[in-house]
Amino acid sequence: MTKDTATRLIHTRGRRLAQKTVNPPIERASTLLFDTSSDLYGAKPGYGRMGLAVHRELEDALCVLENATFAKLTSNGLQACALAIGSQVKAGDHILFTDSAYGPTARYLDRRLEKMGVEATRFDPRCGATISNLIKPNTRVIYLESPGSLTFEISDTPAIVDVAQQRGIRTILDNTWGAGILHKPLDLGVDISVQALTKYAVGHADVFGGAVMSRDKRVAQDIIDCGDDWGISLGPDDAYTALRGLRSLKTRMDAHEAAGLRIANWLSERPEVCQVLHPALEQHPDHVIWKRDFTGSNGLFSVILNTVSPEGLKRFFDALELFSMGFSWGGFESLIIPCDPQLKRSKGHWIDQKVGPLLRIHVGLETVDDLIADLRAGFEAMGE
Ligand SMILES: Cc1ncc(COP(=O)(O)O)c(C=O)c1O
């Protein structure tokens, strides 16, 4: 019987069953030593940057998680996004990318790729099959992120993949929110799935990591070549920490999901809240697509408040004790941030019509009643 992903993430010792430890060794090595000159030039890995036992075991676990056959580790999530994209384009190409891509990825596409002679244009994450209208003769890649950063649109990924496959265009999806547990883009025909391991995989807000996963041999070779050319690697201690995080990913995710849903539902009843942007809520505009393509949700979502004065908003944040302000998400601690300064979207985006400020919330692993009491105290201070 095929074992469940959560079970397989705990039993990853396939390549080193002869050894007696539950976890792999951390070999801190730049230099590897060889007995003969032919070994020196023939060995893989021949140099520490290619990674050792702990890297192989993490790669294997990520392949289990994403139903992939290949995984390349990177030193953080942004580097994984940049590698996935950079491995697929060359000067003169065109790439389409979702308007709600993670900000620094969008900046890489807009700024860095332009300098490299690649044209990047945005598409509406809700465009579905009409993406075909945006395709040019030199379009090589469609880059998705679902749900979108901050605004949580869910793409009709199968419809977009269908168009891409007909035109020989490769697709990449930032799967950090889905984390492999909730969403498997490669199963939907996406060519490359990317994750910032920094978030739910690591799960403790203490280490950076990233991964680029694929099934197709030619795609994998492009990623390997580009990773080698750019000198991309992940340190052994960070690889170990990410692998350790994967052991409890499903359990933590279940807890984040349950707590996130309770708080999202509670917030949707509050008079201060105009809209909750959580794809698992029935009122979310893309709920039906989310239900079809995802197996669950986590602790990350946004809310749009009703009109509130800057002083009222300041009192709200000042009153919170458990929800801290800080970038990133996926750790054990609850976070909340005002997002308006970083909401950069195309002209005419629906977010231009929003009533009040947009806040992104990450629900951590604290007791939910305590978190609700914290938010209630914040709203009471807001209204004073
Ligand atoms: C969706 C998404 N992708 C990628 C990244 C980048 O990850 P990292 O912070 O590890 O570079 C982030 C970080 O917030 C993110 O939210």
C-alpha cells in the first residue's frame, strides 16, 4: 500500500538505510577528499557546494512532498523563484507573470530581467484561459503564484497550463502557501514548482531556504545548469533544519488551518472588517477553484478593514500583545502587518476599490481563544 505523504516525510532514510541514526549527519564541508586523480575528477558530488547526505535526504523528501522527481535547493525562497525563472529564459524572450506575485519576485521580473533583455508583462491572476490573448510569439514562460501574495486570488491553474502546453510555453508556480501539503502544482501539469522553505517547511522563523522542483528531465537539466552557473547552494545546517521541519509539517499545517479558519470566520463577523480574503471561506470569489485544486488551507490570509482613521489603526496595532508585526510567515508565532505600502498592482486592479487598509495575518500555534481575545482588545482600542 502506498503510504501517505505525512508518513513518508518522516521515513526519508531510503538512501542510507545501513546507518543507525534517525536523522542524517550534518557534514560541514567545502572540500571533499579523494584517493585517486580519476576519483577527483569523476566524483559526484566533487565539491561541497553540490551538497552531501543531508541535502540528498532533503531533496528526496521534497520530491515526496511535491510528487516531483527532481529538487534543487537554494539559500532562500526568492533565490528559488529567481533560479526557476532564470533557468527558462534568455535575451529576446517574453515572460508573463501574475500581477499578485510576491513583491521581490515581481521586482526581479521587472528590473533584473529587463536588464538581461527579457520582457516581462503582468497578467490578471483571475484571467484563466483568456491568458491566450496575452501570448506573443516569443513568450517562453508563464509564472504563477496561487494564492497571490497579499490579495489571495486563486488562479485557474489547469486552464492556464492547458493554454501553455498547447503553445509549448513552460509554467512555473510559487507554491509556498500550498507548501506541497495543500497543493501539488506538478500534478496539475505545471512544469516547475517553487517553495520558500523559510515559511512552513522550516516553520520556526529561524532559517532561510528554498527549493525548485520538477518532473521533466529537460526542465531539471536547465535548472541544474543555471544553478551551477550562478553558484547556488544551501548550507548543511539549514538543510538539516528544513528537513527536520518537514517531519512535522502536516501536523503543524492542520493546526494552522484550524486556527486560521476560526479566526477568519470570527473576523468576518466583526463590524470593523469589510472583507476577509481567505480562499477556504465560501464567500471568497475563487472558493470553487480553491476547493477543486487544493486539499486545505493554512494560517495565512488577509482582511480589508472598513474605513478607519490612521490614529485608530495605530491604536489597534499598539494594543495587540500576541500578534507581532514583522515580515514573513509560516512560523509558530502569530503575525500581522499593514500591507498598503507594498500593494503594487497594475492600474485598474480590484484592490484600488478597497474601502479601508489591507492587513495580512498569519495565525500561529497559540491557543485560538487567546488570539481572538488579543484581536478583540485591538478592535476595542481602535474604537476608543
Ligand atoms: C510567496 C513567497 N514566495 C517567496 C518568498 C521569498 O522567500 P524568502 O524570504 O525565503 O526569500 C516569500 C517570502 O515572504 C513569499 O511570501
